[in-house]
Amino acid sequence: SHKRSNSMLPADHADPGSDPLVPLASMAPSGRKISGTGHTEGSLREDLPCISLLIFLYVLQGIPLGLSGSVPMLLQSRKVSYTDQAVFSLVFWPFSVKLLWAPLVDSIYVRWFGRRKTWLIPVQYLMGLFMLILSTQITSLLGSGANTAQSSDVSIVGLTAIFLLLNFLAATQDIAVDGWALTMLSRANIGWASTCNSVGQTAGYFLGNVLFLALESPDFCNSYLRSVPQPYGIITFSGFLSFWGIVFFITTTLVAIFKQEHIDLEVDPEQSIMDTYRILLSVICLPSVVSYLIILLTSKVAFAASDALTGLKLIEAGMPKEQLALYTVPMVPLQVILPVLISRYTSGPRPLEIWLKAYPFRLLVGVLYCLIVYWADLAQTSPGHFPWYFYAVTLSFYAFHQVTVYSMFVACMAFHARVSDPSIGGTYMTLLNTCANLGGTWPSTLTLWVVDYLTWKSCSTGGDCSNSDQEKTCSASGGTCYTYIDGYYLLTLVCSIVGVLWLRSRSSQVRRLGELSEKSWKYKNQNICV
């Protein structure tokens, strides 16, 4: 499955885990290795109902992910602290650590009901129930008013807890659907499973993020969709949650009753829980894998500030959140074409060379985004309004960022496919992809937590504006808070320096790993950790 990350905007689509413009949206790839087998049984037409069902199941999965990506933008318009944003960013962690419970989903099931339906049906009922419950509480959790500038009423802990559970369920559903795809499709069409994942999850994320933010915004609806202005959007957060909660209940019931599951042990072999964990431990202990996992877990520190903060800083500067979300729309054709073009260069024996070549250009994006954020304060013609050329330049920088992200992502996935040992199915690939996702998740959370401590503000009437209480005191005295050291620029500088040093010290090791023989990556059926 994909991971949506937003540096200005979240498509991890797998790393296209790093989308700064739509903050923090992280859809983590499931990392399943799915390919055709070469058999000819079953035509595409015969599998169309199954393909349609898989796409719809992935759409359902994308809805909570899209909503999770929307909440940071709603919080930013309420002027919550970046420390609170860091707390909420924990909701994106389940997709980065789902490998911890994936063996349970693969191994424990009720045979008469179905190996995948055992998990899919109750999990989707719970997701629907959570959405219905959340629909009655979301207004109070976010605080009163749709665009309030006060954060005191926002319940960060409550929002984080319920969206964390919702994404935990979505990650579990992802494991079940990925596994079901292997047996639902005929062997000749099994390669369509990854396409269903990509199309469905992208569509679901779009509905839960871009479409929701646009239709929930009074400004957007009044400007583009209404002839008579109204003080509210066409939809509300609670109404959107209620609708999808009902959809989850109805469709899950239909799947439970009418869709039968057959178990094909040749395509989707059984494995005991302990065997799966033992295999994972043995793979992790391979010297080549240890070195590569360190690379995956540290390489994205360089991009943490630009990926996690840029979109939030633009909203802070006055850019409408729905306008920022709409940046994803013109990027869709680019995101479709880029993997195809880049794969021509990563299909050779050294895909990591492309990864290394893209790294410094992605570092440059951090500097470009700093210029955009600085320019946003100067270019604003009136609150929330920017000239067309500001949007054009921002969009061009974002497109450049997407090229660097997809170059690194496609190269990384190509390398994973090349070194993963086919003798242990998708476990190897899942491990590598999960660590790649985690390598982008933890620096983003840390960056959001640190930025407030590196930002210094003072009140025009005297005193500090270091926290929300001091800001209220300053405002009550008729003063204005001014930022004289912005942690965003400081962190971008630190991350860029770390990135340059990392590239200089690790590039030779990355090349060595890319040149290792397949034998160095082979799973050994023994515990080699001791």
C-alpha cells in the first residue's frame, strides 16, 4: 500500500511519503511484492468484478488517511503550537510499524469464514463505528467555530487518540486486503493488485483530503460553487464522517454476505506466527540488511524540516488550506508519468545510483521552500490572497520536489525488488519498505516537536510570546507578537547541513551496498543473530 506524505502537500504515495504541501499525510506502503505468474487462466474481463471490489476496498482505506492529512491543516488555521502538531503526527505511525502485527493478521483466522474476511469485516465495522462516534465529537474536539484563531479549545490528545486508533484499523485493513488480493485475482491478473492499491488509495485520499477541505471551506464554496455567499461550507466535518461511517457499515455487510473467499495455499501460503517472526529476525541480522536499514532510517533526516513544516508555515503565513490542498490536482498526471519515466533508469543493476543523484536536488528543495515561505509574507496582497505568479512559482517548486521524491522512491523500490529473497515471499520486501517509511516518519515528528523550542517571539509592549498563554497576555494588553528567530529556517539550515554531511559520509557505503551480490542478501534458515 502507498504512503501519502505531504511536505507541502501527502502522496508516500509511498515516499511520495514526503509531500510538504499537504502536511503530514503519510500513507505508508504495505510493501507487498505482487507480480504476475505467467499463467493464462482467467481473462481480465472475468476478474473485473474482483478488481472493482479491490479498488473500492482501497478507497475505503484512503478515506481515514485523507482525513488524517486534513486535520493538521485545520489545526494550523486554529493556530495550535507545533508541539501539538508533533503529538498529532503520531497518528501516521501505524503504517510505518504495521510489520509488528502483520504476522498475526496473516496467521490467525476462522477457516469457515475466510482467512482475510476474518480480519477485514470486523475491522471495517470498527472503522465505521469510530467514524460515527467521531462525527458526534469532532466539533468539540476541534474547538468551536470553523476557522477560529484560538487553540485553547482544541483537544489534541482526544484527536490524536481517536485518529491513531482509526489509522491502526486502516493499517490492519491494508494487511488483510493486500493478502486477499493474492487469491481474489486469477494468477494471470495478479499483477493488477498493485494497480488496485495505487488507484484506490489515491482516490480515497483525494476524497478525504482535497475534496473534503475544498467543500468544507466557506471561502472556496462562496468563490467557486455558490451564487449567494454563506458563512459555512457545503459539507461539514461531522456530516462527512457520518456519511462515510454509514458507507463502511453498508458495504462491509454486503462484502460479508455476498463475497466468498477461497484459500489458495500455493499463492498465499500459511505460516505460523513464530516462523514469520523468526524469518524477520534472521533477515534483520544479515550484515548487508543491517547496513541498509541504517541508511533507510537516517537518510531522510535531511528533508524533515521541509517535508513536515513547509505546508504548515504557508498556512501560518495566510495561504488558504484548501488552496494548498488543491495543489495536488495538477500533480496527478506528473505523479502518474514520473514512475514510468524513472523506471527506465532504475531497471538496471544499480538503481541506487539514481537515488544518490537525486539526493542533493531534494536537499535543494528545502532551500527553495524557505524562499517561498519567506516570500509568502511579502507577496500577500490582502489576508489570504496572493498574486497568481506566487502560486505559479510555488507550484513549479512543488513539481520539482515531486521529481526528486519519485526519483528516490522508484529507485528505492527497484532496489528492494532486486535484493528481496523470493524464497520467503513478501516478508523481506515488507520489512524494507516499512523501514523506508519509518525513516521518514520519525524525523517529521521530531522536527515538529523541536521547532517551537527554536522559535523566539517577543511582544511589542514588552515581554515574551513563547507560549499560547503569553500570546494571549500580549494580545490582551494591546500588543502584537513578533517572531525574531523562526525555528523553521533554523531547522532547515540544520537539516541541510546534516544532509550534506550524511551524503559525503554515506554515499560510498550506499554504492557498496548496491554492488553486493545477491548472495549477500539471501535469507539463511537459521538464527544468525547470535
